[in-house]
Amino acid sequence: MGIKLYKEPDLENPVLLACWPGIGNVGLVAVDTLRRMLEAEELGEIEPWDFFYPRKVLIRNGELKDLIFPENKFYFKRTEGKDLIFFIAEEQPALEGKAYAEGAKAYQMANLVLDVAVKFGCRRIFTSGAAIAATHHTMRPRVWAVPNASSLIPELRGYDNTILMSDIEGRGGEGNITGLNGLLLGVARTRGIEAICIMGEIPIYLQGFPMLYPKASKSVLEVLTQILGVSIDMSDITGFAERSEKEIDRLYGELPSEAKEQLDKLKDISQDKISEERIITEEDKKRILDDVDRFFRKDIKEDEN
Amino acid sequence: MSEGISYKFFSKPKLNSCSLIVCWKEDTGRLGVSVIDYINEKLNSQLFCEIEPEGFFYLGGVLVEDNIAQFPESKFYCCPEKKLVIVRSNTPRAEWYKFLNMLLDITEDICPIKDLYTIGGMVTLVAHTTPRKLLATANSPEMNTVLSRYDLSVDLNYETPSGQRPTLSSYLLWVARRRNIMGAALWMPMPFYLVSAGDPRAYKKTVDFLNFRFNLGIDISVFDDEIHRQNEKIARLSNRFLELDGFLRKLETNINLTEEENGRLVQLMEEYLGKDNQP
């Protein structure tokens, strides 16, 4: 079980950005877009066979040519003053039947990622994912920031469109970050490394969708570039988010009117201004989600046919 | 070795080198297990080692099959006279890379592995009467050359379709190649409607190849009796359910059945060809 580095560049004050697939691939799309736009170079990889079952076998003329595993690669980019290391994984080392990393394998992988961070002198780690929120897909997704040390809070309060857990009604600053996004924060804390998880809001009714949500990825990317002090062309991700929103609008338009009425209430909730007559009860929420789930299951079946 | 993961030897057979044959219990149509059990019985192979399930298998309860509680097992048998080591195992649910390496480590603890073969069934849309060939995938050009001397299909082109994963046999071949062990995965096509009832033709063909490859000298006439019995059952079933004959004729002439016809064929075969059922 190990790390394979292709090169060992001297990096100046690097920070590490890590991401994995998750709900709407919000973090993955954001961080990978940044990596691509900055044209980061390959740095190394975590050998996958101890963590993952292979994805694909290639057989040609009766001979097994290759077995392809999920990739877990490191990249680096030198920027003005603050160099970047990216860790981009195609899968989380999940236990059978689970979507997110947990258990010994997840802990081992978190430590391997941090080993690379420490080797190159990283003082700070970012992870990124989705925050399931009572918001509407027409609203601008906010970015939830969760640090692993209280000393980071004042800084995070200064970024645009960024909120802390305590800013979200009813949470009292508490919550849960599943999978490696959360685990890496915790392991970094025990190893004395600053870490922040940056999460883009995804509407509660889209959480179970088998589709990307680039609108939230764009919000994450805006915050990340602000924090890192790098500038990139946002037109690709903006176009992607617009196309995605049109598709969601189309599906939304086909929802039963009662479900739509209920979901429209989320526009008010996300503005933190809920009047007595517009509040969504637990019963409403369950009915809305059941309606949406039924609707989209039907849609997926039709696609398959 | 990782904590909690271990194996136990019951004896240490003495061999200069061996061919390793591996089958997985969850195999399509139980082809691998049926073949291995028959070979083990005929060769009087001796159990010499077992991998402990902890760390590889789900241990939160037991699976019940045919009214009997099962338990995951990975057993190693040896037939020194034929220079064979035979592994009969459930497919692990975790730590696959470690498991496959352990499988090779245990065998190499006895003697160097000359070559490795996995045996498995493959569901196809052919009729049981259609002549079939064993299909082989090698993990090296050298092995491909060896295989081409036999009556096998050795020109497969395949890529795992999206949403599926490679088989454990392919994974084992890859691990073996990394350790410079040449190997082949043998796949026997089986008609989809005999997956549950079993396919003695497929068993016979596979044992026949192993007989030839390793000079085993095993009597395979027992499979002819089974084939005969199955033919009779299917004939009686065709007399009783007239559509059955039409389904089989279509398959014999490479005409696809509708989904409904497929379902009916499977239903009839499963209902009437089971071990204890007589049409």
C-alpha cells in the first residue's frame, strides 16, 4: 500500500485541494475544473489495488492486456506565492454497499493523502463537496465552510457567499460531513494541519439525482479562487451550470403542480425569511420528496427504455 | 500479513512445481464447483490449507442455500501425482488484492506455480444442443501460445461494459502476471435456461479439457449419463408444454427469443429440471 510519486518538485507554501465523487459531484467538478484551467502537472498517485476493486478489464485477441483501477492522482501547479497540490480521486474507498468512505481503508487513505501534503510542506488542506440544503435550484448556492480549527473562523467569515454551520438556521453550528471530505479534516486536525471543507449547496430535492450540479460547483470555485488568490476563466463552468439549470427547469416543469408549489417555498427558506404561512412542515417535506422521487424514478425508467 | 487475516495449513504437500486450478463458488451455473468437486473426488485430492474468512468475508450471519446454512470458505486441495493444487473458494467481499496474493503465496509456499487456470461459467443465448467451445483468456503471449494448441476459442476481444466490474478471475490473472505466473481464465458458455438446473454438457467439456491438459485420466462417462437423463427430461417437458420445442428450435437456429419467451423458458426449466423434479 503506497504512494508513487512521478517527480518531487520544490513547492513554495503549497496548499492541497482534495476531492472525491459525492452528491452531484459538486466538489469534484469544482476542484477538477480548477486543476484543468490551471493546467496542473501530474505529481503522483496512490496505488489503488489496496483500496479499490478494478473498474475495467481489457482483453484483446484472447489476451488480458490491462486491468484498470479507479485513479487517485496528485497534481501540482506553481502559482504566485502559493503553490497548489491537487488530489483527485475517481472513487472513495467505501465498504461494500456504501457510497462514502468509512472504516479502516478510508482512514488509511486519508493518512496517505496527508503524508503527501506533509512531504511537500503543505500547511493547509481543502476538501470539497455538497451541502444538502433547503434551497431552490434557481437560487445562487451558498458555500458552507467548515474548518478544523477555531482560529480559521474569522478568515472564513470574510469570503463572499460563504457561511458557517452556525449561520444556518436550526443547526447551532453543528452538523456532519460524511466520507473522506469530513474524515480528512479530522485526521488533519490530529496531525496539526489546518483544513477546511468547502461545500456548495445542492437543493434537498436534487440530492438523490444521478446528475451533476455544476451551479454549486461554480459557487465553490468562486470561493476557492478567492481564498487561493488565483484567477481563472469561469466561462466553461458558467456555461455548464446554465445548461444544467435549463435541464433541471425542464424536469421541474413536469412535476405535479402541488409538488412544484411546495418546492417553490424553498425560494423563501433559502433567503432565511420564512413567514408563518409559508413554512414547510415535516409532513410537507416528506410529501414533496416522495413526489419528486416518484417523478424522477419514472423519468429515469423512461430514459432506460 | 495484516492483523486478523490468516490461513492455516493442515499439511505441507511435497511438490517440485504445480499447476494451480481455481474456482469460485458463486460461479454461473455452479460450473467451476461442479467440475472441481468431480475432479477432487476422482483424484482423491487432499485438503491441505484454508484461508480464514475474517477480513475477507461478511461475518454478520450466514447465508442459507437449499435449506442449509452456508459459511464462506477458501480451501486448498492437492493431488501430488498430477502436480495439481486446486482452490475452491467463495469470492471475497473485501481486500481482494490481499486475498488473491495470499492465494498465490500459500500455493508458492508449497512449490513454484508453473501455470494457473481459473474455471467459470458464462451465460449465453445458445441452445444446450448447440456445440460449444471453451473460451480462454491468457495473461501473457506465452500462455496464449500454449492455449492455441487446444480446441479452445482464444481470440476474445472484450472490454468491461459501463456499470459492470471485471470478474475476480480476471483480477487473479492480472495479479498472477505481476508475479510472473502465466495463467488463463477458462469460460464455458452455458445456456441461460440451464444456469439453475445445471448443464452436464458444459461440465463434461470442461473436465475433458482438464483431462487432456493435465493427463488426468478421469472417466467422463458419468456426464454422458447425466446428459442423457437431462435430454429425456427436456423431451418429456416438450411433450407436455408444446411451446418449449419452438423456443429451443429458435435458439438452435440463432433466432433470439422475446423477453417473454426467455422468461417462460427459464421458468419451465427451473420448475421441472431441478434435481428433485420430474416432468
